Amino acid sequence: MNIESAFGRDLIYKKWIPAFASMTKTVLVWKVDAIKMRIAIPIYNDSVSNVFDFATQLLLVDIENGKEANRSEVALKSRALPQRVEQMKSLEADVLVCGAISRMLAEMVRTSGIQVLPYVTGSINDVLQAYLNGELAGPEFSMPGCWPGGRKGFGHRQRGCRWQGRGGQF
């Protein structure tokens, strides 16, 4: 994804910022400076759903100038992966912030042009605020057994949710 990308509606600006540092590495996350974008979060009650593949509700949050402009809930109509991806595309989501997600579904969502931020847990409002502030890589938002740097994407599996990423992509 380019630093400046057009998603059909408006221009979205993204930049890398340090989010987690240790003695051996610094994990970088996207800091969003968006004119307009739509974030999709699979939900269960008031929290991020544990597994996107089986979620039944999706929260859509419209962001304008870095602030929440609108919020709506949508029922996910199908559990079949292609139909789920088509529904996400038709809802014009730019980013999917989710808990666990199967490798196949994650790749299908990414291929459709939607950024995937997996292994996120927490209350909807806390997760949304952390995303907008570029603080989603914090351990308080990582699923048990996952580490903040694991949100780089899928690659070679080690243990649990610890995936080796591809060039810092989510």
C-alpha cells in the first residue's frame, strides 16, 4: 500500500510511528491522518469478536478528519468466505480491525483492498480510540498468546499467534 492511497472516496494519509520498543526491535504501526475512511470491527456485545470468521455483527465507523463521524451496526449475512468479503467490499470498509482470522479469509480481505489488523481484543470504544491514536500495538489490545509485533501479517508460523510478517505490512 502506498503512503498516499485513493480508496474511491477520499485520500487517506498514513505514516509509520514507533508503537512498541524492546532491546532488539521496534514495532511500527500505522498512524492514521485520514480525511475520510471507514473502519469495520466485528463485534460481540461491546467487545471485538474473538474470531472474525464466525462473527455475526459488524460495527462500521466512519472517520472524518481523525474523529468519529458516524457509527452503525450491520449483520454479516453469510459465513461463506467469498460472500463475507463481498459484503465487506460493498460496505466500502477501508480497514478491518479484528480478533483472530483464518489465513485464507485474511488474504481474501487484503486482496480486495481492505487493510487487516488481526489479533485485537478489548472493548469497542477503547480499541477504536487506540487505533485513531496509533496505539493499537499495545499489549492491552493483544489477544492472549499474541504479541504486538504479530500484527505484521501472515508468513511462517511459529507458535500461537506469533507470525513472521512480510516487510512490515499488516
